[in-house]
Amino acid sequence: MKYARVGAVVAAAAIVVAACGGATGGAKPLKIGISLPLSGSSLASAGPADKGARLAIKDFTLPGYTITADVKDHAVNGVHDPQQGAKDMTAFAADPAIVGVVGPFNSSVAKVQIPISNEAGLLQCSPANTNPDLTKGDAGKQLRAKQPDKINYVRVATTDDIQGPAVAQYGFNKLGLKKVAIIDDTETYGKGIADAFAAEWTKLGGQVVGREGAPKGTTDYTAILTKFKDAAPDAVTATGGGLVRKQMPQVGLDKIAYLGGDGIQDGPGSVEGSFINIAGAAAANSFSSVAAIAEYPGKADFDAKYKAAYNEEAGAYSASGYACAQILLQAIKTAASKGDVTRESVRAAGVDTNTTFETVLGPVKFDAVGDTNQKIISLYKTDLTAASGKGDWVFDSQVDYK
């Protein structure tokens, strides 16, 4: 799947996208919030999800209602920021016209947003969050402390307890790797996927020959990589992104593979700040999972619609953003069919475990804690000859872990 630079940075102020053309007359105005990191290096990954969501809202009509998008950017200095994400969700909760939210993109942001949206009874759908603790078990209940039995958060991406093992199985079984060293960024997503990867890797018979934590913002990984070199790993798996890959040749680890989760799947080499752009020639022999469906029924039609709307190719999360908005819109439609649309009627319709949502990704159902029935992981590899020689991620395969 190709990426293209996502247009101009979306301002943090609300962007209003009319969903029903023409005069509003006496129609009741409703809003769907979109909460994503939409500036700096974050834009390459999250921008396509934003555009997908806004396209779905634009396509939708419901007699008696006008539905618009209120878009907020929670990136600070180009990086997703949980504190800003919390402020944005607080603003959404305070606006009575907001009946649902698409987002966020990063699990660390979801961790601070869910308590706010749960207390407000606000339906929230993430196109990309993968940390299991956002929904499952006691950890999930703690995030829903105000209304623990009222699920309000759903996601169309499957979880890291599936994604981490998928990367391990791909590296061990398909690539033939046996020894791996791990760097995680100590954040909710990075540590979670690393833990799941390590558990599956050892279960398969592989060796974890080193593991280090390096917090977000680390700029020099050479000391960690030098430690790893003596253990002679076949691969490094890391959430440190392109900078780790760029620095691997400096310590003699340029010939080995690099494995990563969906955090590194952020566009071609032409996109400033992307994994391939930062790593340059060192990006060769790199592999990534994405907790999104790459091949789905209707993909050709969606890609054509997206290209017509934005004059660029759909990204890995464009359809996921579109699907999340579709789910919220179908919940609004269901609520309207039973009476007046309220936050509570939309929330109840959106988390109904008996409902099958028809989406661009195919039929989606949610379980009792809001996790999707579509447990599909897509796997990509770098091709430095792609994108007119700038390098890009190319789709390799996808696996359904039902």
C-alpha cells in the first residue's frame, strides 16, 4: 500500500466538514470529534486516518440532522502528547453537540482519554490503538472507573497480545531468524508489544539475547546497540524507529534484520521524519506489522474514492479511520430510529454486542469490552527502489488470528 504526503497540517482549532449538503433548515446539528496527532512526524501515520474519517462523515446523510466533524490535533512539537489529548477530550466532553469521537491513534493517549470519555458517556472509536490494557481485565475496568459497566470505547485494530506474537511468528517462521535483541520505548504501546513479542519468540524456540528500555526522545542508541553486538543477534526489534535503524551500521549491525510494530509504518522516504526517511539506506531489510487490514472487500473502490477526494493514495489507516466513522454514524442512525439522538443512545447502539456494523473493512462486531472480531495483522517490508527510488513499505501478507 502506497503512502503520499498528507496535505497541510490540520490546525488544532475545529475543522467543520458538512455531512449534509445544502441548507440545514430545522435539522438538529450533531458533531463527531476527531482526536489524532496531526502535525510534525505524527502526521504521516495519523493523517490518513483523519482523512478517512472525514470522508465517511462527508458521505453520510441522515434526514433531520446535520453531522459535522470537529478535528483536534494533540501532537506537541510533532509528537503525540497525552496531556494535550486529555485536554482535547475534556473539550469534546464539554460540548453537548459531540455524540462520538474517532481516535486516538496512540495507546498512551487513549489511556488518559478513556476515563474522561467514559465519565461523559461519550462513544469513542480508535482506528489504531492496540494495547490490551485499554479494554481487558482489571486494567480496562480501572480506566472506566466512573462507569465500569458502561463500555464506551471500541476499536477496529486488534490488540498487541495478537500483534506482538504475529511479528514473532513472521520473523521466526518466515524470515528464519533465531536470536533477537529488543529495545522498547517504555510507553504503553512500546512496552506492551515488546512483552508480547518476547513471550511468543521464546515460546517458538528463539532467543532474546538482550533487552533495554529507552524512553521516547532518546537520540543516541549506540551504547545499547554496542551491548547487543557482542550477543550476535539476527535481528533488532525496537520502538525507537528510524533512528535506531540508522545507528545500527555505526556499531556493525547493518547486515541484520529490523523488526517493528505499526509505530514504524509511517510513510515513504519522501516523507520527512518517516522511518525510511530517517534511516536512509540502512532501512533495507526492515519489516513491520500493522494492526489494520491491508486487503479487504471493496478496497479498490475505497482507494479510488479516497484518491478522488484527496489526490493521494490511501494510507495504512485510511480505511480504519473511515470504518470508525462509519460505526459512529451507524450508531447515530440507530439512535435516531428509536427516538431523539443523545450521547447515551449513541453509546448504547455503538457497543451493542448483537450489532454487526457494515464497514469498509467488512462486517465488524465488538465483544463485551469493545474489542473487534477482526483479529487481522498485516505485514510489510521495505523496498528502497519503490516510490521513485525514495523507498517505501510494500505489503507482504496478512494473517487472520481468529
